[in-house]
Amino acid sequence: MEFTCLSKGRGSHFPPCHILNLGGIKILLDCPLDLSALTPFSPVTTAFYALPSLEEDKVDANNDVGSMAVPAKRQKIENQPDNKTLIFAEPWYKTVMNLHLWNPSFIDVVLISSPMGILGLPFLTQMKGFSAKIYATEVSARLGELVMRDLVSMHKELKQFYGPTETDFPVWLRQEEVEKIPSVLREIILGKDGTELGGLRPLYSEADVNDCVLKIQKLKYAEEVCYNGILVIKAFSSGVEMGSCNWILDSPKGDVGYLSNSSFISSQVAAFDYQSLQGTDTLIYSDFSSLNSTEDVKDEENESVQLADKLPMSSHGLVGLYHNAKEDSEEMEKLAFICSCAIESIKGGGSVFIPINQFGIFLQLLEEVSKAIDASAMKVPIYIISSVAEDLLAYLNIVPEWLSRQRQERLFDGEPLFDHVKLLDDKKIHVLPNIHSEKFWMHSREPCIVFCSHWSLRLGPVVHLLQRWHKDPKSLLILEGGVNPPQLALLPFKPMAMKVLQCHFQPGIGLRRVRSLLETLQPKTLLFPEEFRPHISFPSEKFRSVLYYSEGKTSKVSCKDGFELKIPATPASNFYWNAFKEQEINLARVNGELIIENARYHLLLDNTEKNSNGRTNSVSFRKPELEKLLATFSNFGINASVEHQKMNSESQIQCLIHTADPYKAVIEIGTSSVVITTAGENVASHLYKALDSVLKGN
Amino acid sequence: MAIETLVLGAGQEVGKSCVVVNINGKRIMFDCGMHMGVSDHRRYPNFSLISPTGDFDTALSCIIITHLYCINTLFLRFHYFLIIKISHSLILYSYIFFFGIICDSHLDHLGALVYFTEVCGFHGPIYMTYPTKALAPLMLEDYRKVLVERRGEEEQFNSDHIAECMKKVIAVDLRQTIQVDKDLQIRAYYAGHFTLFEYLTLILKVLGAAMFHAKVGDSEMVYTGDYNMTPDRHLGAAQIDRLRLDLLITESTYGTTIRDSKYAREREFLDAVHKCVSAGGKVLIPTFGLGRAQELCILMDDYWERMNLKVPIYFSAGLTKQANVYYKMLINWTSQKIKDSYPTNNAFDFKNVCKYERSVLDTPGPCVLFASPGMISGGLSLEVFKRWAPFENTLVALPGYCLPGTVGHVLMSKPPKIELDPNTKIDVRCQVHQLAFSPHTDSKGIMDLIKFLSPKHVILVHGEKPKMVSLKEKIHSEMGIPCYHPANNETVSVPSTVYVKAQASDAFMERCLKPNFKLHKCSSQELSIKTLTDKNIVPELQVINEKAVFIVEDKSKKLKVVHNDEVLVMLGEKKTED
């Protein structure tokens, strides 16, 4: 087994990407797109038409982002990144660079672990020779499709603005142009040493998306699918996002677990099903989210001890309910804080803009904000502006099987799964496909709350909204997640007068839990990211083998030796055993067929073949002496004549014995075998007995 | 090793499904139904046979309710297979169900569940699919009310019991593999179609229909709740064709009627309703709240849309309204056609269906009213019937079979007067239309399934004895498969397959996985290409070595599979030499 980490990803929107070679089957784990790399590109609104000629606005950076601390790192004196240094061109999208080093036609299986892991897939599926089988959970596939469609429709706007390009190679990618980009931005798009240039691609079309979605085989949690008979694939809930999953791959050479971004806190989606990952031969740990969070390492030791007791090894049931009330309430506190900020801003006469990032958080915010509005007895319209919002909201209400127990209770109580269904009915939420709706601009003078895409602030309705409101000090922008400093994201909208609130919902296992989780899972071999080595140590008594992997390197993992076969036992009891005392073994010769089914080899014994054939096989490792044989034959009442054959290189037959009376048969005696050919099974067994007695008699 | 099947209910009879299967010490109860025709203790399965001491928690590993939720109509048939894999045995449990034969048939499958868990005290896991779990409490509550309030019986369980029982239920999704414990594993499958009304087929195909697969160690078993082998024979075939079944437990209620056009029936029904409302008459459709009502509603809503009718359709049952909420959320369990039209059009958002209010009864002008219960056995449907029956332009459309003793049954003979009780007589001048009952899967359906699966053994349950016997004969003579039809409380034991594990040598695997296609000159007609060709052996011998392997048993009783050449090496000097 070989494992190659292609990319360790950046946050929840850009999950890690790996290639696994399992007994000759090449498996690609996720195919994401780094949308945070859109930051160096300029968004397009009517206000930007004249922007390059605008006079420079000198605004104090501290005012820009309100109360936000820590200015962006500016290492060199060269070009300061400002709104004029952005790239004015149709953006290209950053795929996983290392993936392009692989021939797509050699990939056999693609596994998609989360809706975000699908975004780069159309690039792959449209490549020549790509024929891999793609597996994703139903919900991941559907949500991923919606995100891709949204992306394509938002990108259309940019395409219309810039018009058709003359060459395939855009001007901004030329060496001299690239050098003009401020290093902070250049690093985002091209990587530290500029090598990630090769991963950039112009966006796929809607047709590519459709084509890609059709190729996906959709799974449920814990569904077993078999690839080519040799690989059984199962997805288990990872508790992060609707449809996100971890994988178990079962092959005749042992099973492999893939632990993607997972979370114990899942108030919305089905709980993290870690029990199903227990006791695998190999476990690939690939939750990098913990690295970004700064947790107190000292705390970790104490907590992990406590946690080991807490993790239940439940004997039955879907998933053990491990729930940390503290963290759960932390999340709720964050949400409550956001809501209170939003309400405050509304009360002050400003509007609130929330770019949609993670669906789970979006839905929770939607519910909490509408509750808070109800509680404050204000009438504030909530808008959701996205080309796919209607489909998305409708879809989310029909996936009870994928949600947390609390949500499922709503189903059994006969209530809609999410509040938005009721809010839509009550006309408290307005869903608009785009910003150009009259309905929106008519009412938008009053304070309102707008959820819209895209969180990179480079695409979609949010660009227009920010352009219109960025000078309004009463309004509030709530940025959720994102990996680049907000200063960079907000660059095109400077000077900013509106308030900005940035919050982090970083679902992940958490550094302090990683070890206790892995102790619970008990893999025989653990593949662990090199980056974590300083943070977590594994005691050798509990972890027999830990291998550290790093980006771009291939690690080899040893597999089970030998092959295991399953043989149906009922016919097996009829084996004709030949005992060899000296070697202390019994030997039986059988006819059968080897088949691979559900990642296991089966030897199906074939009893009928022998009968129809008229030949009997057995084994013995002495050469019968001819004279003795003939004597025995005559004892058995068989007339036999010997026909000697010449020895030659091709033939190993030494002699032939013909019997005519009472049965017709040919007995071939070779250097290493004796073959009896007759018309019937009975005759053959009769002759065989005679032969056997000679062989045994010696 | 053996698989023991204890039939607690539906053995040589119809109703009260309950089968306990014991494989390798894992006991699984399929269904927990009650008999509707009996009112004494025989109504429930004889649970004491599972455990005389009443310690059901150790005696049973789990309960699986296969018949997800069903309806008292003739027309809905659900399909699901349950595969149970325990050690090396495979069992398939299958069911074809005709809802018209007994009313309240859903209770055949889960009627006794509450009694068993709450009164008898079983605390183990219970598995149902999501729609079943959502709809079962409605059904049970409805039934409890019928028993207690209408029949005036002493209540066996109360509403709290139902709620408590439902808490123990674990909902499963289709194709999800559930690890019940270390050894036992079950899985529900989508399985095939049900037909009759093609249109309806498309709609409600799988709401609640599933096929279960269970596994203990290497043994597998399939339980099919209901299946259909008629024309479009999908059967979820891809999912179960790899199984090597030891046992198939199948339901054997079957009709002999030949299938006729469902479109014609559908058309006939709609025409009758249309004719009535265009003449200004009122239409009463007595029906239970679930399933059938939704079907007819979708049918009529669509028809109204096409014909641009403005006549209001009313839905009386609160139950129905509640059920519609579930349907809307569980749309993934319906047909592809409905799913595809979502979210632009949710088939359960009826455009022409209005909420029923009492004032409707006396409002002049045409209307259509769905009123519960079916068969006009009481409640609103009887009240409306009393009021509307004397008018000639009224139509009463009976969408299902009516039990003898109900007004619906009497009505079918179109009498001029119906006597409800000595004091109440109703003049019946209205028209009556009955949606005919047409079971269309006959024994051929079962035979096809058995042929397709070719299990090693078949057990028939849930059917009338004479039909079972003839079917049994047929299975035995045509396919040579041993077949049983145990009566209630009888146990049938069949052997199960056991596998032995063996290590295969690398050389053996190499030769098997990389076949040598080199052809030697050979005259033998037996030579086939996909052999384990051995270059060192002359052509004639090559045929013999085809597929031939050696199994070696060493002193520790471990088995090893090796290739021809290796045997000689293993035996070393003992090998015969010239």
C-alpha cells in the first residue's frame, strides 16, 4: 500500500487531497478547489469600471476593519496591496497542484468526503482518459452540485464583463505581470515559491458540472459498495457538514480507514460515527483543522486522560453519543453573540450582510437570527440571495436521515426539519435568485439582513452589496471562517466604514482529543501528518506503528502477507485426504473456481466437473511400479496391456496402459502424474482403487 | 450448523406476522403483528415460546419491523427484502401483501409491538425504516382508539406506551449497514416495484418499502417484506443477486386473478367522479388517512389540473394532514419521478385540495370529500353518508375492500335502504362506485422470485393453507428446492452453509490472477482457455490441471491452498523421481 499526500488543504473550504494505492487500485481522496485563492482578483461591480483611474484614498487602516485587530503582514516595502494592485482579469481557479502530476487515466476510484471536496472534480472528469468510479454520499453530491452551479453562475457575471479572451494564456499570468502583483497576494495564488502556477485553471462550464454529477455514484452512510469485487467501500458520518464522511476501504489485503475532517460537536448533522472506524489495519489521519486552532497544549494532557474514559465503546446503536456540553455551549455562545451584534446593528438602522460559507452554520444562523428578531419584536426582512438558494433550502428539508438526533426528532414529531420552511411560509424570509430583483431594491432602504454568496467577497451578490453599503458605518458585515486576513479580502471595498465582525467556526476533532480518539480507534498502523509531530506524541505501547507523512511525499505501508480463501465447508468434508506421515500433512486435490466477491477470495469447489469428465484426479508421490501394478490389476480382474512410449522433451508420459476388459480405459503414467481416462466415474474409481493400493502398498 | 425458524404468527394463516429466526445463537424477530379477527389472547403471538421466563432481552438480539407501514387499501403493495447474514448462512425473508384481504393490515406487522415491548418488557433494539418510524405512532394510536373507543375493549396499552416504545426504535435508511452487535449486521434495501396503478406505482413506490440484509459473522440472510416480479422485473436485482441464500422465508398470499389494465380502472374512477361533480353532485370517498388517501389525492389533483376543474376537494382527516407533512419530508423515499420534480413541485403540495370545515357538509354545490374511516364504519364518513345518501346525484366511491358488517359492505349490494340500528334507516338513492380489487401477482411472482434467488430452502408463511400446500408442491416439483409451511408455534430447522478459511500461497494466487493464455497444441475438446495453464505439462495433462488445486492440512489443522508445482516441493525427497 502506498499513500501520497497531494495537499494538506487550507481550512474547511479546501479539504486535504491524497492518493492511495491499495493493492494496485489507485484511489483519489477528494478533489477540492482553493477558492480563497480568488483574493488577488478584483471583483466586478459598476463602481469598479473607473476604479484604476481613481485617486488614491488615504484612509487609516485601523478604521477599515472596525475593531479588528492585527494588521496584515507586510514584509516587503515593494507594492503595498491595495485595490489597484488586484488583478483585473477573469479569475482562474486554483486546483491541487500535485494532482496534475498524476495521469488521470490511472486513477481507479475517487472518493469525495465532503461537499467541498467535489469542487475540483469537473476539471478531472473532463480530462481525456479519465474513467475512475466516483463515490460520494448522496448529500455531498447534491450540495456539492449546488455549490458548483452557484459558482458557475456567479462566474458568468465576470465572464460577461471581461468578454472573450483572445488567447488561452491570460496576460496577467505572464512573468512580468506576475511580478507586479504584491507578494502577499502572489503568494496566495502561486504559492510561496511560485510553483503552484500549474494548478491554475479557467473555470469549468455548467455542462462540465452536469457531466461530472452524472458520473458520481451516490451512497448512504454505512452503505457497502463493492468496486470490481475487490474493494468494499463504506462511508461513515464525520459530523462536520451534511453528507461529509470518513471512509473504510476493505480489500483482501486488509482494511484502511480514512479519517477526514471530523467533529464531535454536531448539533445539526448526524453524529461522528467513530466506532465504525475502530480496529482497522491502517488508519489515515487527515483532519488538519486542529492545526489552525491554538489550543493550550498543557491542558491537553489532563483532558485526554479524562476523555479516554468518556469515549464510550457502545455495544450497539448507530453511534455512541459523545457530547461535550462545554464546547456545544461555546458554539451556541458564538451564535448568540453574532445575533446580538446583528440585532444591535439593525436597531441602529443599519443592515447586516452575512456571506454563506458552511451550510450547517448558515442554517443555524438563519434560525437564531430570525428567533432574535422575533424576540425583539421588530419587523426586519431576511433575504437569501443566491442562484441556488431555493433548491438548497428545499433540499435541506428532505434529508432527515442525514441530520442529528435532535433534528430527526422534529421529523417524528411531524414538524419541518428546519425553521426556514415555516419562515418561508410566513414570508419572513425572501429567497431571491439574484441581486437584480426589484423586490429587493424596493425594500432595501430599510434595514435588512442578507445572506448571500460568496464568502471570498470576489464573486456573487455580496460584491454589489458591499459596494453599495461599505461606506455606511451603521451596517455590519459578518465574515465566517476564511483563511486569508480580512484586510486582503476587503481590499476592493476600501475605504470601509461599515463594521466587520469575523468569527471562526472551525469544526474539527481538536488537538486535545486527537490522541484519545486514536487510542480508541486502535489502528494497527497509523498514518499521521508530519505537521502534528511536535504537538502529539504516541506512546509506543499503545501504537505499534506510526508513520508520518508530509505533503508531496509517498509513504509505503506494509500489508498483510498471504491470501485468505474461503471454502464452503459442506463439500469440503468430502475431501479425499491423502495422509503423508513424514511431513505431517494431509493433502487433498480438488477442482474449483477462484472468485473474488466483496473483497474476499472464495474457492468454489466444482464437483460436477469431475463426473462429466470421466477422469479422476488424486495425488500420490510415488511412481507405481509397472509389474506390481499389472499384477494388482489382474487381481482386480482387469486385463491390461502396456504400451511404452519414447521419452522426449515435450512429453513426460513414460508409458500407457490400456485396459480392454472388463472396462476400456487408458492409464497414462508420467514422471510426476498418473492419469486414468475412462468412460465413467465408476470405472475410474475402480481403477483408481487398484492404483491406490499399489501406491499405498509400498 | 442450522437455522431455526420459529413461526409465532402467520403460519398457515393470514395476519399476525411474527417469525423468530435463530442463527448461531442470534435470535431476530421479524415483525410483531397481531391478529385482527380475534379478540382474546390469541390475538398476540405466543411470546412465551421465545422465552418461558419472560427474559426477552437475552433471548432476542433485535426486532425488525419489515412491513413498514401499510394501509388498509387493496392497492398498495410494498417491496422490501431483508437480508440477514449470520455466520455463513443467508436467509431471505419476503412478503407479498394484499391489503384488501384484511383491514388494518398494517397492524399485522407491528400491532403487537407495543404490547411486547411495554407490557411484556423487551428492551432491545427495534429497527424500522424512517417512514415506518414516522408513521407507526399514528397507526398505533389510531388503532388503539378503534379498539378502546369503538369496540369498547379494555386497553392493552395506552398512548404513553406507544411513545415509550417508539423511543426504542432505531430508524434505518435504505442500504445502510447497521451493526446490531459485534456479529449481527442488518441492511435495508430498496427492492423493486409495486404496481397495479402504474401511476401510483411511480409515486408511492418505496415510501417505507425496504429490503433487509442481516449478517452475523459470515452468514447472511435476506428478508423481503414484499416484492413483485410482474412485468418490469427490477427487484433491486443488482443488490441481491450475489447472495447465496440458505433460506428464503416468503409470504404466500396470492391471488389468481389475471391482471387487467390499471389505467382503465383509474380512468373509470375519475370519469365517475367527474360525471358526478359536473352534474352538481357531491362525492364522498371514505378512506383511511394514510397511503390510499394520498394516492387518490395525487391522482385527482393531477386530473383537476388537467381538466381545469374548480370543484373543491376536501380532506377531512387530521391524520391525513399530519401524514402529508411526513410525506413531504420523506420525499426521498418516493419514486424517482417525484424526486426529480422536486423542489419545483412537491407532489404532496396539493393545489386543489382544501382544508375541510364542518360548514362544507351543508354548502350547496358540487364537491369531493375524503372522509375517514374507510368502509363507512363510523365517524365522519358515516355522518356524511347519512346526510348525503338520500340524494340521487351523490356518488359514494369506495376505494377499497369492505369488511362484512360495515355499511360499506352493505352498500356494495346497492340496497334501497340501509338499517343502521332499529331506529335509524337511511334511504339510499346515491350512486355507488367501487374501485375494483385486482391482485395481480399470482404464484408466478413467488415462483419467479424463488427461481431468481435459488435459495437452498424455502419457508412459506402468511397464506391460506390450501394455497400454501399447492405452492409448496409446485416449488418442490419444479425447482427441487425443499419447502416448508410450518403452522403457528412450529419450528423448522434447516442446515446452513459453513465456510472454512484457508491461506493461499502466493504462487497459487499468481497463477490464478494472471492466467496464462498460451495455447499448446492440443486436440482435446475439453481444453478451455481460462485454465491454470502449466507450461511444463503436456497438452493432455493440461486439461486435468485446469482448476485443480491442492488443499494441504498441516498438523495444526490449518488449511493451505497451494499450486500443483508447490506440492512437489513441499513433499521434498518423497517425490517420485526416475
